[in-house]
Amino acid sequence: GGDDADEGTGAGSKSFAAGSTMERLNKAQAIKIGTKFDQPGFGQKGLSGKPEGFDVEVAKIIVKELGIPEDKIEWIEAPSKVREDVIVNGTVDLVAATYTINDKRKERIAFAGPYYEAGQNIMVKKDDTSITGPDSFKDGTKKVCSVTGSTPAEEIKKYVKDVATQLVLFDTYDKCRDALKGGQVDAVTTDNVILLGYIAKDEASFKLAGENFTKEPYGIGVKKEDTDFRTFINDTLEKAYADGSWKKAWDDTAGKFGAELGSAPTVNRY
Amino acid sequence: MSQQSVLYDVPGPRQRRLTLIGSAVATVLLLVGAYFLIYRPLNDKGQFSMELWGPLVDPSNENFSLVWDRIGTGFQNTLTAAALAIVSSLVVGTLLAVLRIQLKSLTRRRFTGLATPLSYLLRGLSTLLSAVTRVCVEVFRGLPVVITIFFVARGFPEFGVSFDTLWYLVIGLTIYNSVVIAEILRSGMEGLPGGQAEAAAAIGLSPLQTTRMILLPQAFRIMLPALISQLVVVLKDTSLGFIISYEETLNIGKQIIGVLDNPIQVYVVIAVMFIVVNYALSKLAQYVQRRLSRGRKTAGTPAQDPPPAALMSQSESTGQGI
Amino acid sequence: MSVLIDKFDVFAGGFWLTLQICVLAAVGALILGAVLAVLRISPVPPLRAVGTGYVNVFRNMPLTVVMFFAAFGLPALGSNADFLRIPVLDSLFSRLGTDLPYFRFALVALVLYTAAFVCEALRSGVNAVPAGQAEAARSLGLTFGQNLRYVVLPQSWKASIVPLGSVIIAMIKNSALVGFFGVVGDLSQTADQLTSAEGYAFVPVAIGISIGYLIMTVPLGALLDRIEKRQAVAR
Amino acid sequence: MTTGEPLIVLDSVNKWFGPLHVLDDVSLSVGRGEVVVVIGPSGSGKSTLCRAINRLEPISSGTITFDGQPLPAEGKALAKLRSEVGMVFQSFNLFAHKTILENVTLGPVKVRKEKPAAARERGLALLDRVGIANQADKFPAQLSGGQQQRVAIARALAMQPKAMLFDEPTSALDPEMVGEVLDVMTSLASEGMTMVVVTHEMGFARHAANRVIFMADGQLVEDAPPAEFFANPRSERARDFLSKILTH
Amino acid sequence: MTTGEPLIVLDSVNKWFGPLHVLDDVSLSVGRGEVVVVIGPSGSGKSTLCRAINRLEPISSGTITFDGQPLPAEGKALAKLRSEVGMVFQSFNLFAHKTILENVTLGPVKVRKEKPAAARERGLALLDRVGIANQADKFPAQLSGGQQQRVAIARALAMQPKAMLFDEPTSALDPEMVGEVLDVMTSLASEGMTMVVVTHEMGFARHAANRVIFMADGQLVEDAPPAEFFANPRSERARDFLSKILTH
Ligand SMILES: Nc1ncnc2c1ncn2[C@@H]1O[C@H](COP(=O)(O)OP(=O)(O)OP(=O)(O)O)[C@@H](O)[C@H]1O
Ligand SMILES: Nc1ncnc2c1ncn2[C@@H]1O[C@H](COP(=O)(O)OP(=O)(O)OP(=O)(O)O)[C@@H](O)[C@H]1O
Ligand SMILES: [Mg+2]
Ligand SMILES: [Mg+2]
């Protein structure tokens, strides 16, 4: 919200436990956040040069709770494959980047949330009836596109017969979308919300093929040992569910694509 | 240029007429081909619509200034990274070239004045050092720059050192280009007529003095065109910044495409920018080359017959880039 | 370090794929580059202009952009580079013939880009033939074609070998980019895959990938050095 | 030796290299069987004059006629002219990748379309004549400079030229080898070959030339029989040049 | 002119380039103030001899002493030796990126650590002496060959050497420029400089040399005063060589 953005910000505007990450960030009045720059609806850097999307809005809610003004955020691009690294190396303070919570990642970092539950799905051309779900790739003829180093890319490998002739990996989903449109591939697979973003932009060309076949709970990535910070974020998220700012963030961004927000997921305090 | 006229005679009237007719026919064929193979399919797909081109070429378009603002930022970042990389590559490359030349002459020394074990130690040490630098040069010259940049960006943080992406890019480019520049300079020095070093030795200059005062300045002059061409390579290579999320021209282009959905148009504009800048740089290199061969402020490097080593590194330097 | 052993087949596969694309691209670039070189030294100005224009465009553009145009511009022109599904070749190099065109696109990009440098390397070879040779041939009454065929080209190819070799080495290294343009399983994409998606330790993967490239580039470089030294002595 | 009938005629020939006036209104006529030696300081245009005669260098204005015909501009006619005017260069310019014999037979076979066997036979005879028949299968790099230059002369002779042009044929040679080349040239001259020779070898000019031409700054300054020229050069510049060349 | 006391002594010097025996048991002594001219066919080892004396070329066996000391092998001592032996090359080898004056003063300033101002003054005097003081600020490429070679002599003299070596100093020059360089060398000789000169200029050998040395195939074949050598060469090889060189 615009007019109350400055309310309760400034060094020492909130009190946190001494030595905690929250105190450090609040004192510094600066925070670095990793997000995607190329994910419509979640984190996309527009022509203004600032990222926009649901991830970005959720991050802003947390930042506000830390007592830091929005314009003190330094946004750092965190494409899928470097998300753990930037957290571990301290390049960023937190990551909000369509970041699926899973056990393998929990070995290196910790997740707050989830703040949204997506699921992997498949996007095909509007007139395509031959692909109905991941099993359609098993006969070895259909080609599918995803992004290097992403979870969906790993997941779909379980279904394709021959990786070399069926799977294409690019650095962004935009390229996958173009490849699908050009007919070089038959499908694009990733989280439903991302696909819905593309479909919303070009309903005449694309549609989803079938139901989500995985559950992708999105979390906020922080340093593994930083339990205080994780708890703080979890509290903040719960507060946001309650006061409607979470819902507003969705409606302003990804909600425009027609994706379901559903009821607020329960945060997982492990 | 003069080489070409050596291969054939100045065309006479008949040949000129033939050429004229031939090129008229070829032009028509080309235009027809371009129309059917390029214009038609693109037009059918609506690639010439103002909706796609407007933000790039039409100043009255609402996005025009935003888009060019972003491209400007990207290009500035490209230039920054290229400038930093070339300067540090020059410094490191020069040191490396001098080091390698010195080590080479050092390994030939016998250290006769010193006690035997010490002289053996020194000889072993200089041989070892020279081998180590050699291996480093070979490894970094043999790796793709993309991979070097990728390794730097992933490797440094692994060891607890982290910088801005700009510096990863600069370091990655420097590692690779300093080795190339060192080789350019070294072959420039070795390609100088042997008489220069001999004359220097004959008036009693030490090997280091000879390298510093006689060989290096001349190598710089001879290799200036190759060094400028290397700048072209660096400029092109900054575009690899995209793999580590550095916001150079291409990366910003990608972001613009994400919003406007006009990849072909944006890439055409960016390609033209690169071609114009790099073409200007290569023209500059040619101009410098011509000036040099006219002024001849280096020994015996007539324009048509550069030393073989120089030839190699020159083509190598223009061949390396991405 | 165990990743080097556990995933040896992945490294080997990446190496093999990179090698395949390099061999194909080298052949293509040599052919196209030779044609361009003939254009560039021909006595017909418009042909020279075409050759020069080509070289200037492709030499001054980042390969990244060329790759992009091959992978997304060609489809826009309605082509999946199916002309590269050459009957016998596609059974040897299986990726050529698959319905997934990105291997072919990458090949097109590498060939188009490298050909510009091949052209220049060949031309530098022609330039290295002393002017007196061509003059002597002209003064005997040989025509341009005879001059090239009997006098200049037989001598220039030697001088071209070293610059050509450098171009090929550069091309091998440039091929690292194909992994970022839809070709799954080459060396560079393998590096990315193993470290990002599968979370293997970075250092051993880096070593494995480096070895993969160095196996291709260093011996070739050493060979060129040898040839160059021999030529320098022969002079 | 002169038969009076001119073979090569230059009429008001001018040649510019950009702003540089390299041949300045040069007129010259060389008779059949005549031997003309051209001397002059470096850069005076001697080489350019020589090269203009077989059109290796096109001229800017004026006319050159060879055997009654103006020099053709291109094509077959030009190739034919060149095959009738032999040229020998300072730096030999033997084809480095061909054997001595191949060097000599290339022109006859490819330009004159002679049968390889016949060309080979005549080539060997010519090599014999210049004294190196035993080297026929070697490569140029294996021969001394003097030998290479004699091969170059044989190569030019193989085309059965009507005239021969020599551009400083001995100045790239070690002093001991100058003699052997001059010997071949002298014998050619005595057999009635029409020759234009740029050289600094005053001995050759004295013995073998019918006329000596002195050039300076692109102009033809003097044109006189050798005895007269050396004894009594008319121009200041020629005197000056001769004094520098002959002192040591 | 010879003072008898030897400055340069070669004793049974051998030099191999791989299988090639380039200097074959050469012994030679050059007295202070003596001028020795070395002649011989191409490849006979003249240049190698010259270069061995200031150790530009290390020898395979034998000893060379200069001014009573064996030649040092490397390092500072070698640099010092070289600064005491001036060398003039066939191809001038002026430092192309430095002006004429800088060429002359570089050695004194960097090696002998002279004050730049003093070196400059002496450099100008030397340039004046070789007749090109007015070109001091030009670059080598702007000078004619003869002028460049005179600068090279001045550069060597600037180190105040005890002896000077000349390796075919005039054979890369256009004939009109040979005289000016020989003049400088002759005046040096007459002032008592110890000189070893490889040259084909027989005039210079006759006027200026104390001794002529004839080399062939790496061996020192004759060693005689010039008058005697030219009038009456003892060996067949020398006779043969002279006949070739002097005919034209
Ligand atoms: N292709 C060229 N382009 C420009 N200038 C040229 C060219 N060829 C020759 N010149 C210039 O024309 C002038 C005459 O050259 P030319 O070679 O005819 O002189 P020369 O009398 O033969 O001299 P030299 O004795 O040095 O061979 C020189 O100043 C030379 O630099
Ligand atoms: N660095 C080298 N490596 C191998 N062989 C060499 C080297 N330098 C000279 N030679 C050979 O040694 C022999 C003697 O060479 P040198 O240059 O001393 O002869 P020269 O009498 O000076 O001849 P020229 O009159 O041609 O200068 C020649 O056969 C030459 O090829
Ligand atoms: Mg000339
Ligand atoms: Mg010599």
C-alpha cells in the first residue's frame, strides 16, 4: 500500500532480539533479496528496471515488517540454478523466487513458508489433443522443453524415454515458449502458475494439458542455521494471511492470470 | 589490398562491362531470393508489425524511451565490463609476457659465478617456474571463456570470496584475455628482427633492459592492431555475462523481450549495435596498422609481411571470441 | 572427486557430443569459409563486397546473438534446418537427424560464425605468399584462375594451416555455448547440470569439464606450435 | 646489332602513384636486337618503367607499343603479350613449390599449350644452356641465388619471348655469384635478344649495352651509347651519380 | 699502426651449428690499433667469427681473450665486455622506436650510467662527426640506408669501445651510399681504432686494412697484408674467389 509505506520504518523503528538477523537488517536499513527477473507474475524485471510479481510483493511484506523502506531493497537476480549458492554465500539475505521446498534443498538452506502451493503442469498448443499428461512422453516421440537446473526439468526426466531426443533445456522459459510456438517442441513443462502466465498472454495459442502432477510449495529461502529469521518470516506470513495483504499481493500480480490462490497454506515450522 | 591487385590485372573495359552486367543480374536474384525466403515468411508471421518494432524505432511509442533507457544501461554495463577487462588484461598480460621471456633467458643461464649446488638450485627453480607459467597459459588458453567465467562465478564463492557479478565477469575475461595478450606480445617480441635484441646486447644492455626498453615498446606498436582486435573480442565476450546474470546489453534485451515479446526485433537492434561498434574498432585497427607500416617506428615489419608468429596470434585473437 | 568416477559416463557423453558438433561444424565452416575466401579475393567487385560484408557482419557480432538467430530466427523463417538431415551423415551423427532441431541450429550458428574467421585465415595464407610469386605468374601470361590454381593456392595452404588451426581451436571453445541454446548433454551443459541441478561439488566437476575441453584444444594447439616453428625455420 | 626497326616504343608515358609522379613524360624506343641498360638512383622509376612495358603496372597516360601493337588491356591478348616479353626480377620469384624444370615448363604448357613432353625437352635444353641442367629436379630453395636467377632467365626464355626485361637481376646476389648471371645475360645479348636491363653493374653496361639510359625523379635524363655516357655524362645529375658509384 | 700488443686473441676456436662445422680451429690475434679485413665466400663463417668476439655467438671450444681477459660467459661481466666492443651490423639494427639521438645515448645512459645531459652532448658530437647531426630528432625509418649505418657507427662509438666489429656494413646499401659509410670507417681506422671488418669492398681493404684474412669453409686460409694478398694470393681458393669478385 502506497501511503502507509513509510509507517514504522527506519533504524530502530522495531525492536528485535539482540544479535538476530532481523536486528542487523533493521539497523542497516538495507536488505538484499534474490528473486527471478524473468518470471511473469512472480518476479519479472519490467521496462521500469524494477522487478514486479507475487514473489516480489511477498518479499516486500517481510521487508516492511523488518522496518525497512521498500526503496532500500537491493534486488538481485537469482535464477533457479544459483538460489542455494547465493544464500549460502551470503550474496543475499533471503530468496523469494518460485522456490519449491524440498528435502534436498533443505540440506543446504532453510525454508520459511510455504506461502503458495503450485504444481508442475504441461503447456501445449491449443489444438493439441495428443498430450494429456506426463505419461504422454513415455512413447518417446513427444518433445518437451524446460529450464536448465530446474526441478521440473528433473521431474520430467522420469517420464521421457530418451532425454537426448525429447528434452530441450534453455536458460529461460521464454525460449521454451517460443520453441513451442515455433513447433520445435510439443510441450513446455514447469509450475502451473508460470504456464498460466504465458497462457494469459496468448490464450489463442496455448493451453494446459491435464492436471498438476506434482505439488510445489513455494517457500522463502534463508540461511540454514538462521532459525530465528525463519520463524520471524513464518510469523509475518501468517500475519499477512490474516490481514489480507497476502491476498492483495496475489490479486495485484499473478492473480491476474486466472490462477487459483486457494486457501492460505499452513506454514511448516520444522 | 595491394596484395589483391597483385593476383590479377586492373580490369579492362570488357571485364568492367561484364562485371557490371553480372552484378546487376546477381542483385536482382538476391532481391528476389530475399523476398521469397526472408521477407515473405517473416511478414506472414507478422514480424514486421509496428506492434513489435514500435518500442524500438518509433519515438512516439509509449515504451520507446523506457526501452532505450534500459538498453542504454545495458550498453553502459557492457562497456564498463569490457573496459575493465581490457585494462586489467593488458596489465596482467604484459607482466606475463615479460615474465615468460625473462624465464626463457633465465633457464639458459648457467649461473657460473655461484657455488655449484646454488647454481643447480637456481637453474631448477627457473625451469620449474617457466614450466608452471607455461602450463597455466596452456590451460587458460585452452578453456572456453564461457567455462572460465562460469568457473569463476561458481568457484570463488565456493572458497568464500564473493563479489559483484561485474567482477566475476571481469576476472573471467581477464584470466583468458591476459593469457592471449601475453602471447600476442610475446610473439610480437619474438617476431621482431633478431638484430634488435642483438644490437641491444651489443651495447651491453641486460636481458631485462632489452625486453623493457627495446622489445616491449616495439611489440606494443606492432601488435597494436591485434590488441585492438582483441578489444573487439572482449566486447563480444561480455555478452557471456548472461550466464552469471550480469546485466549487460544482451541480458537486458532478454528482460525487454520478456515484457514485449519481440525477440527477433530486439536481437536485430542489439546485433546492429555490436556490429557498428566492433566494425568501427576493426577499422581503427586497420587504420593503425596502415599508419604503422607507413611510419615504420618498429623494425622491419612491412605491412605485407608480418612475422609469422604475429600472423598467427592476430588471426587467433580474431578467432577466439564469442 | 567421486563424481568423476560415478558420473564418468555423463562426462564421456558430454565430451562425445561436443566432439561431434565440433567435427561437423569444422567441416561446414571450412567449406563455407573457402567459398567466402574465393569471393573475397576474386577480381569481381560485387563478389568481393558480398564476401567482405559477410565477414564484417559475422565477425563483429557476438556468437550468442548468432546462436539466437539460428535457434529462433530460423523457425521464424519456417525452417527447422532440415537440410542438415543428410542421409548417411545422420546415421553417424544421430543428433543431426532427430526431430529436435537444436543440434542442427547450433551447428548452423557455429558454421555461419566460424566461416567468417576461416575465410580470413585462408586469405591471410594467400597474403603470405610473396607478391613476387603472383607477379611472376602474371608476367608469364597466366590468367587469374591459372595463377591461383598453379601458383598461389598450392603455396598458400601451408601458411593457412596455423591460422586455420587457431580458428578451429576457437570454434571448439565457442561450442561451449551450444549447451545454453537447447542442446542437451554437451560438456558445458553437463557442467551446469551436475552442479546446479544435481548438486555435485563444484571443484571436481570443474576439473572434469576442463579436462574434457583441454583434451581437444591443447594437443591441437601444441601441434600448431610445432608446425609454426617448423615453418619459421623453413623460411 | 640494332636493326633500326623499333620493337618497344614508349611515347610520353606518365605514371602516378597517388600524388607521386613516378614516370614523367618518358619517351623511348628500343630497336629489335638492341640492349638498353637503365641506371639511376633509387626511387627514380627504373623498375616502374620496366614493369610498365609488360603491363604489370598500367600507365596513367601516354602509349606503349610492342611489336607495332599498342599494349592490350586485358584478356587473352594481354596474356599473349606477356608471354612474348620475358621478365626477370631482382628476387628471382621462382615458384617455390615447383621443381626447377616445372618452373621452366609451366608457362609453355599452361599458356602456350605445348605438349608436356616437348616442353620438358626444350626446358632441359634451356637449363643446359644456363648451366644447371643437373639441378632440374631440385626445388628453388636448394639452389644458390646465382643458380636461381639463371633458372629465372631460363623460365622467361622458355616462352620464346621477343624481348627480355631485367629488373636489377644481380643486386640480390652474393658478389661471387654476380658473374655467372651476367655471363648468361651477356651471351643472350650477343645472340641478338632485345633486352631492357635495369642494373648497377657498370661493367655489364660497358661491354654489353648498345645504349645507356639514365633516369632521375621519373624523368629520362640521358640516353647515350655507353662509352659516351661513362666518359662524358652530359647532365650534372648523371655525373654526380656516377662519381658516387664508381669511387670505391 | 700496430702496436704489437694484442687486444683480441682467438686460440683454436671451434664452432658447430649442429653437424655444421662453422669455425674450424681458428686462431687469430688482433693488435691494438690494427685494422683487419675478413673476406671469403658466403657461408664461410665470417659473420660467426665476428659475432663470437663479443659473444653474441658462444663458441664450442677454444678460447677468446679480449684485452687480456677470457670472454665472460654471462651476466654483468658479459654486458661490460660488450659495451667495450662496438658492433655494426649489415642491417643497421637501429632501435626503430627511438630517435637517432636516443639510439646513440641509450647505451651510455642505461649501461654506463652517464648523465643524460652529458650523454646527449657527446651523442650530438658523434652524430656531427659521422655527418648527420641535423637528423638527431628523426626516426631511423626516415633516414637513408647510408645515414642509418652511420648512426649505427655513432651508436657503437658512444660506448667508447676499445675495438669495433663490422659485419658487412655496406652490403645492404644502395650503391650510391656505400661511399659515405666507407669514408667514416676509413677515418676511424686512420685514428687508430682497432677494427675487425667483414666486407666485400676490396677498395677499403686495400687502402685501410693492415691485414686481410681470407676464410673458406670455416677455416682461416690466408692472413696477409692487403698488397701482398691481392697481388699474390697463396691459396687456390683465394685466387678463385678473387677472380670471381674482381672481374666485373
Ligand atoms: N605500388 C606502388 N605504390 C606506390 N608507390 C610506389 C609503388 N611502386 C613504386 N612506388 C614508388 O615509385 C617510385 C619509383 O619506384 P621504382 O621502384 O620504379 O624506383 P627504382 O628506380 O626501381 O628504385 P630502386 O633502385 O630502389 O629499385 C618510388 O618512390 C616508389 O616508392
Ligand atoms: N644460428 C645458426 N644456426 C645454424 N646454422 C647457422 C647459424 N648461423 C649461421 N649458420 C651457418 O653457419 C655457416 C657460416 O655462417 P656465417 O654467417 O658465419 O657465414 P658468412 O661467411 O658470414 O656468410 P655471408 O657472407 O653469407 O654472410 C653458414 O653455413 C650458415 O648457414
Ligand atoms: Mg627497382
Ligand atoms: Mg655474414
